[in-house]
Amino acid sequence: MPAYGKLRRACRGLALAAATGLLALSTAMPAAAATIPARTNLLSSDCPSTVKQGQLSGCVTELQTLLNFGGASLTVDGDFGPATTAAVQSYQTSKGLTADGLVGPATKSALYYEDPTVAIDLRTLRCPVDLQPNENDGCVTELQKKLNAHGASLTVDHVLGTGTTNAVRTYQSSVGLAATGVVDPATKAKL
């Protein structure tokens, strides 16, 4: 029996060590996943005028998402590495831009403004989580059409200006949302 007791204690010790190691591993994993920066519209003042290799930010997360929508197969991690540079260069070549791998005004414009008259479903990854003031793209075209269908009288000009923001506030009030004027996921879902 004494040998059995030693064996049982040794097994408990191993089980405790294994459980502690697994617990440490399992608590470390979600923290790593949580470090992916949230998407930031490339045209906002939160992004530099030129997004380039070596940057880690929500601007890069947005860039990678947009490139994937266009056919790239990037891991969306917010880290502008060599694979993202290659995808940017490929995209630039396909649009007749200088394929320098730098995401400046012309590349940003091409990523967002392929044809602002074509409405884009507000719930897709092509539209930012929250539409920004002065945004000018198919997401705003869709927003303006939806607001007009709910009684607004907007000119569909593809620009999220003061008139559209006021129409958003009016719509939000009419459906029981806080009248912030921000086109957020709750507003998109109601529309």
C-alpha cells in the first residue's frame, strides 16, 4: 500500500502541474487574440496620410479587410508586413496605380471610391462599423436611399454631410434609438 500512496501523490502532482500549465496557456491565448486593433477608416484623421509596412494599427486592420474583400487572402491582424505589402502592390497594379506598396491618398481613394453611385449594403465589411462625417462612397449612397425610403427627402449625393446626419438623427428618434447622428450597427440594423 505505501507504493500505491506514493504513486497516487505523484499522479496528483503531475495533474496539478498539467492543469496549471494548461490554465496559463488558456489564459494567454485570448489575450493574444484581443490584440488585433479595431478597424479604423483609412480616410479618418486617426490614420496617417501614408500607411506603410511596419505599422501596427486599426488602419492596417481596415486595409487588410478591404484588400481581402477585393480578393486577397491576408490574415487580418493589423500588422503591415511583407504579405500586406505584396497584396497592396498587386491591388495597385490592378487599378493602374504606382505599385509602391505605400497606401497613400490615391490607393485609399481607389479602395473606397470605386464607384460611389453604386450602393453598398451597410452591413458588409466594405462599410466601416460607424460611417464617418464627410464619407463619400457607396455606403453613404445606400444610407441616403434607405433614409429616403423612410421619409427623408435627401439628394443622393454620396456624401455624409449635415443634411444626411440630421436625417439620421430624425430616423433614430422615430425608431427609438438615441439620436446621435452616428450611423452605428444598431442604426444599420434598423434601416
